[in-house]
Amino acid sequence: QVQLVESGGGLVQPGGSLRLSCVISGGTLSAYDVGWYRQTPGSGREFVAHINWSGGSTTYYSDSAKGRFTISKDNAKNTVYLHMKSLKPEDTAIYYCHADSTLGSPSYWGQGTKVPVSS
């Protein structure tokens, strides 16, 4: 089945930037949006951003991500990126890659990558 593997997480200072990557393998995604959620201790997973995988490049951002984060993709590399800038302590979370079916097919989650934003 499809697997998603995140990378790029790590400690970053407030105001800094980071780029996360998600590599897709093990199958073909049709009619999926691929993007990112994040989770803090004691909370559910919060939507961050997504991009259409195979039908175009339409993007959508949460209010917290809008203007600071940019999602992009490279289909030839089977990779989705999240460029984060002007990071704030409240951005601290585990960031998960997610492939979400638009037609009711199974969705997929990565294992997550930690992004602590702290001085």
C-alpha cells in the first residue's frame, strides 16, 4: 500500500524557516489531496495545508499557515514540500504528511516529524 515518509523536522528558533518533505511510495494516488497536519500534546491533528496531487496543483491553507507557509510538489520525485517561514513557538508540533481521498478511497498518514520552535 501507499507509504508516506516525512523528513526535515528539527529545532528552529522563532522567526526562522524550515522545509519539510514527504515522499510517497508503494502505489499510485488518484483523486487525492496531499498535504500536512500538525498535532500538539493533548490535542487533535490540525489541518495545515494541502495540494492536489494528480489532477492539478490547487492549494489550500489554514488561517494559521496562510501567508507564512507554502506547499508545493514535485510529481517526478513523488514528493510534497512544506516551506515554513516566520515560525512561532505556537507552531511547535509533530507534523504529519497526509494523503486524503476526494472519492472515499482509503487515506494515508506518515509517521510524523517533530518541529520544536524555541530559543
